Amino acid sequence: MRKRWIIVAVVGVLGLLYFSGRMDHALYPLGLNFTTCARNGFGATFCGSELTAYEARFRGIQRQEQNLQRTITQEQCQADPSLSICAGTP
């Protein structure tokens, strides 16, 4: 009878850990994660809210790079309007 309660308690704790997403990093390689997970190009795994935050940071960096490229292109076209990248640039 005592062993049964111990087993029930262990299964209950594991269930709570699983459904709270705390085991996602360990279970992601097996495809058993509870929340959405993804791995970046460097092999780091992000799950749940940290994945959302990582994606937002990544999109912000992409926007900054696009804005920088646009600024560089505008400056180049102001310096030399005959460049091929300047066709149709105001």
C-alpha cells in the first residue's frame, strides 16, 4: 500500500513538471515536449515564452539590418545616382 502512494506521488510530480513545460528542453529531442520548441542555428533550444522572446529579438535585429541597408542605399544613390541599385529610388 505504501509503495502505491509513492508511485502515485512520483507520477503526479512528473505530470506536473511535464504539463508546466519544465521538462520541454530535455524532451524536445524526443519530440515529447509540451510547449512549442525550436532550435536555432547554433544548437540552442528555446521553448514556450522564451521561444516567443527569441523570435521577437530576431525579428527586431532583421528590421534593424533592413533599415541600415535602406539608409546605406539611399546614401549611395545620393552620392552617385547613376548606380544600378538607384533605379526607381526617390
